[in-house]
Amino acid sequence: MWGYRTRDVARMLGLSQAQVRGYARAGFVRAARGLRGELRFSFQDLVLLRAASGLLAARVPPRRVRRALTRLRDQLPAGRSLAGVRVSAEGERVVVRDGRTVWQPESGQALLDFQVADLAARVAPLLRRAGSAGKEALSAEGWYAWGCDLEDGAPEQAREAYRRALDLDPSHAGARLNLGRLLHEAGDLAGAESHYRAVLAVRGDDAVALFNLGVALEDRGEAAEALAAYDRALASEPGLADAHHNAARLCERLGRRREAFRHLAAYRKLSRG
């Protein structure tokens, strides 16, 4: 069963376990239930609980906190890193920034200002205790979810989480793609390439794996092979703007100017869209 336990959440956020359970009962988060009925919290729940704690400490009425967090729960960025999310108060407005967009989930007079990335760093020590056997042992999907949470604050532990996921399910494409990307960022191009190719051995038309493979090959100086990977990615997903951009650059370098122009025109059209 995936999710953070009450005692771990309390320790990471500097709250008591009674406060965590009380915030859950108050409806500030929608906690799941474990095998024995215990509360289990997601990483997004941690973000919301910390926001609730700060707003309540600033004497915002619980009713207004609940209303603001209900809106914020649906507005938090999904499917990508929460590292850039920032919750703050500007006068009577609670304002949320995610690095690209600013929005106001609800009015509230408070002093609240924190970065979500530091929560990932606090989650990292739990990794060492998560591999226990028995009913609490994590599934491949659980290890994958943990890796996603850890990437911003503890990339080394995130890589370990993805490896644990792959030990349990070698076909887990998400774990392979993310592990490959982290290895690439760490300078291990050969390791990254091996994971991208493992995904493609099962899903030969996976556009993300093909694009990532192209970037790895390009960084290794294999321009022609990288261009072939970008072309395959675009055959699978023609709207992949970054693949058009990279392909245009490589075509120009290889003297294939007509193809470079075609890719650049497609990139510009997709970017405007």
C-alpha cells in the first residue's frame, strides 16, 4: 500500500500525529486508507497539510482554509514536478505560483511562504525503511511513486527507488524512463541509453523513449543516429515540438537544409499553437 504514514507525516511537517489526523478529519486532505484502515497520505497531501498548518497558525478560520485548500487541491499541477510550487499570502490573498502561472485559490489573510522542494528532501530518509517484507512491502508502482516524490530533493534516492521498481517489474516503462533521465542528468549516457532502449524493446513506438534516446545519442556525438531517433519519435507523435526543434538543428549541422527548414517550420507552428 503506497502512501506516507501519519507518524512520518507528523515528523516531516513538525506536527503532532493528533494534528495530522485532525486535519484529515477536517477535510483539508483526502487521505487514503491502508490495509488495516490506517491513514495514508500522498505527496500532494503533504503540500496541502503544510499549507493548512501555516494558514491556521496565521489565524485564518478553518472554514476558509478548507475552502481554499479544496480549490487548491484541484489546481495543483498534476503529472509533473511540484518543486517550483510556492504558496504565499499577499495582503488578503492566498496566491499560488508554479513557476509558469500565478493563481489565487481563495482569499485569506495569512503569512505563509514555503518551497515544496524541501519536502522531497524530508521524504528521502523514509526510503531506507520502505523495503520491509510482508504486508507493508511496496509494489513496483509504489516504488515508482516514491521515486517521483524524491527527484527534486534527493535524486540519488530517487534513482534507487526506480531501481527497486524495476527489480519487481522490469517492464515498468515509467521507472525506466525516469531512471534513464536521472542517469543522463548525472552524466551516465550509456546507462541512460540502455534504459531507453529497454523501453523501446517492448514499446518500439514510444515517442518519449525515442526522443530521450535521441538526446542521449546527440550528447554522445552520434548526430545521424540521434536524428533517426527524432524522426522515429515524430512518426509516432507528429506534434512533439521539441523533437522538431532538435531535428532541425541536426539537419542543419548535417547539411540537410531542406529538412531543417521543414522541421523548423513545424516547430514554429506547434510553438504558436
